Amino acid sequence: MCWNIAGRKAPWRELFAMGADVALLQEARKPPPDVAPEVELGGAPWLEHQFDRWCRVVRLSDRVRVEHFTQIDPISMAKPGEMPVSGIGTSAAARVIPQDGEPFIAVSMYARWMGPLPTVPTKWRVGFADGSAHRAISDLSAFIGHEDPGTHRILVAGDLNMNPDVRPQDEYWIHRSRTVWTRMEALGLDCLGPHDGPTYHTTRGSPENPSIQLDYVFASRGFSDSITARALNKPEEWGSSDHCRLLIEVSP
């Protein structure tokens, strides 16, 4: 399951009710005390004291083992079990080892909004998300050591805060958004959608009136053939965040 929980407590209490094995979370604060003993989070994120909403890979069942990668500064060569990261709160990774099937790398990805420098004139109220997305992709590249995508088993999912197919009147932003998809494709990662509608509603919206798709699933070409993704975006299944959940099924 993939879910941007918007820093809220209620989604933590809903995680286990889905029966999922692993959750790829974005904008996750620490779980509330009544849930914390049941949640396996792995190590603290890189520079945790500087930010309060993180990507997380969370084990939810005994059907899998999860080996978390420890985040370190983006310098030189990492040691086994380490992951250099260059953007605060933009990614988290773990090796998922199911009881049935082969292990794979699971990455939670979040394209945080960033703003231009204070001295730069701007008309962008919320800034831009593609900068954070490209930082996360750079970090993800460390898991790719061969030009043949078939040598990798990588699943990436998260909130990209962009959609390359919206606002047809604004070619500038469409072009910038598409650079993210082009770069993922160049790394051998297929976009799996989901293709069933919006995944986000604004503060003025609701699950009955969602506005846009911002959440996506990618997987290594070849491995992607065994993966399906669906947006749980019907009002009765939406959940307690402004983003709906993405249900991801990986066949053995």
C-alpha cells in the first residue's frame, strides 16, 4: 500500500485494517502512542531533527521481512545497508523479503514543494515539486547497477505533487513534469499508473469531489509485469487523508 498521510494520526490506526504487508508512506510523522508498539519503522531518517514529515517503509504483517536502508549523507560509496540521500523527507527504502516470492527493493518517494530563493522574483505561490522529485530519483539511482532493467527488482511509489497530463494550456509545467517521467523511464522503471482517476482532493474538496492524480507507482521493467496498482478513490474507501490509498499487488 502507498499513502500520503498528510502528517495525521488517524491514518496510522487505519493501516492494519487493510491487511497489507507493507506500507509506503509519505508525510508521516511519528505514529501515535497507541499504534507505535505495533509498527516497525526502521532507523530514524537522515536529519530527522530538521523536518517532521517523512517518507517511511513500514512492515505491517509477518508475511514479509523488511530490511531498512539507513539514510546517510550523499557522499562517496555507501556501505551495505546504507542509502545516501540528498533531499530531506523525499525518500525511504527497504528490502522486502516475502515468505513466497523473491525479494525486491521498495522505495517510498515524495516530491516536496520547494520555493525559489528569496531574492528571485517569482509568481509561483506554492513553488515547484520537480526539484525534489529529481533529488529522489538521483538517490534511487544508487540501486541500479546495470543497463538491463531485468537485473533489478525495484518498486517505487509515492506522491509526486505533479501530473504530466494536466493543465494543457500551460506547456511550461507539463514539460517540467514530464522530465521526471522521462528520467524514471531512462532508469528502466515503468509507470504503472494507477489509471483509475484522481488521488487527491484539496482542502475545499472531499473524497466525493477529488481534483487530480498526484500519486503514482513505478517498477523495474520486467518486474512490473507481476505488479498491479489501483487507486482506492471511491468515497467509501478513501481513508482519512487528503490523498487516497494506492493498493499495490505483487505476484510471487
